[in-house]
Amino acid sequence: MKKKKDVLVSDLPQYIEELKYLMKKKGYSDNTITNATHVWREIMDFSSHNPAQLFNEDYRKKYFDAYSLHEASSTYHYFKSHRYVYLLVDYIKYGVIFRVYCTPNEVFNKEYIELFEGFIEEEKKRNLSESTLKIIRTRLFRFQDFLIDTGTEKFCDITQDQLNDYISSLAHFSSHYIAESLRIIKRLSNYAFINGYIEKSFSDSIPIVKICCQQKLPSTFNEDEIKKIEQAIDRSNPTGKKDYAIFLLAAKLGIRRSDIVRIKISDINWDKKELSFVQYKTGRSVYLPLPDDVGWAIIDYLKNGRPDSESKYIFIAHRSPYNELSSIDSVISRLLRKAKIRYPSNKRVGFHAFRHSLATRMLDNDVPLPIISQTLGHSGVSSTDVYLRINISQLSKCGLEVNL
């Protein structure tokens, strides 16, 4: 399909039908297509009084602003809506369907697999963590989708116009995502040139995006909210026992969600009351004291809530075959809903908020930054500095006198 930039809202139905057909062809489920269609209808209904409006960024911003204020909306559904809207935008602009995730067993297209897998092997030599390598693979799949859907079957056939369009397609992402994606493409280009896939590297044609670290303040829970969440958990059933143990690990020890799902039974030294594990994100070993309430919550789950399973991990799925959990994202939304804690739909609030809240409380209690950094498993104190920006009591000590 020929790409088009200026589209009226009244023109959307024809693009939607084309996109639904292509999604079906690419293997998207009927449920996903139905959910996406619901969002597309909503965005068309938003202009029912004036369907001749341009479907531009200003229009989309007004739609999202209205959506985020809707009481029935949730953070999860807000970002799902965002995903479906930009699925349509990308199709209209570039004729491309970009994937968001890729499965571990997914393979690259036959025209790109040798180059991309070779590049990933080269990246492994930089001693990158598994999570970083997963990000690189996902970014490469996105780039591959763009190249294939725009008719580029060989990497050596990439044009400058294509590069410009791909860079433009990243515009609605965060500056961190854009900078990271462009760095990967730059390194890929240099690797392709050195190994003879292209005659000249195009890395100089890709801009360098400089970003300020921690542009946004971290989301946090105050002490009252932490108490509300704890009191709202029903520990009389297996799911509640699991949620409670997960909550305490996040709120009391500040453990990342990616580490909580990977904590093994053998990681706990009950005699020393100590929890030790290797962080998934950083590869660093962490040793943490195990408070009594956290320890008893884990014991209660293991004895009275966890299904019988040979899995080495503490937290497992409660449905057969009782494998380890791949994600615990649903836990946070369930806890906030039960505690009746509301956040704006356009603001992400996940397990990281417990981690940030712990750091803030430690600052309030005058715990030195190096100790906080060690507790959170940061690679250096600089990663912990951001919490000073949300600690009012510490910031108040830096106030300057004003001459009137």
C-alpha cells in the first residue's frame, strides 16, 4: 500500500479494513483484532461531530487526554489503546505492522537471519546481560519488519529514504527507547560493513540522540498506600498467600519483578535469615537480610498455598502444569484495585513503584546513599541519586535564602 501522511478521520475505515486483513494474514488472533477494532471505532466516534478532521498528532493527543480522564479506564487498557492507535498510524504512514514482542524461539527471516544472528553473537562479546540481549533481538525484529514490509529483501538494498522513515517511525516512543534503538542500528551497520554485507556503513546517517537520565520522576507509594495495599490482600486463599509474599519482597526488600519470579527455594538460607540471588538485569550478586514477616509469608505460601511441583522456583503458576511464572504484572493491578488506589491511566505504576518507595523511605530515615545503592543492587551510587529528587525532606535542607 502506498504510504500516506495526511488522512481524515472519515478516511479511516478503508485503512482499518486493509490493516485487519494484513493482521489476519500475519497470524494475529481474532481476539487481538477484535480488541484493536474496538479502539479504532472509539477514536472515530471521538470525532463524530466533525469527521472531516485530520487524523494527526494533535487529534490523537486530544483523544488520549480524554481517554486518560475516563474513570473506567485503567493503566493497562490505556497503553493497550495507545498500542492499537499507533498500529494504525504506522500502517497509514509506512504500510508496516510493527511487532512489540518476540518469543525466544522466534527466528529471523531467511534473508536476514545470518546477519542478525551474527551481530547478536558479536554483541555477546561485550558481556551484556540476557535482558539487554533480549532487547537487542526485539529491536532487530522491529527493524526487520520495517524492511520486509517496505519491500527490502536484502540488507544491502536499504536506502537513505528508508532509514529516514524508520527513524521517523520511532517518534512516538520515549527518548530513551529512540536513543537505544538508533545505537543498535548504528552498531549493526558497522558490523554489516566489516563483514561484507554492505559496501559502506550508513551509521553516519543515523543521528545521535542524547538523553538526560531519569527525565521523569519515579512513581512511588506513600506509607498510607503501602498499608492499604497490605491490608487489602486476602491471605486466606492460595492466590492471596502468593500475592502477599510477592508484595513483601517488593515493598520491604525492593526486589525487581524480574528477580521475584526467578527466586529459587535454594536462594534462601533459613539459618542465616538471608536471601541471595543474581540479578537478572545486572548480573550482580545480591545478599539481603530476610525480615521475619517476609520469611513467614514465604513459608506460609510454600506450605499452604503453593501447588505441589518439582519447580525450583518459589512462585509458580497455580494451573497445571504448575510451571514457573513468566510475569507477575497482573499482581500489581489486582493489589491496587483491591486497595482502591487510583492513578492516572496515562501513568505507568508497576512493581518499580515499590522499589522507588523503599528508597525514598530509607532516605527519609537518613540512610546513606551507598547503603541504599547496595540494598537495591545498583551498580553505582549515581543510579541512586535520582531518589534525591523525590525526597522532600532532603531537598528542603538545600533551600537557599531569598533576599526580599
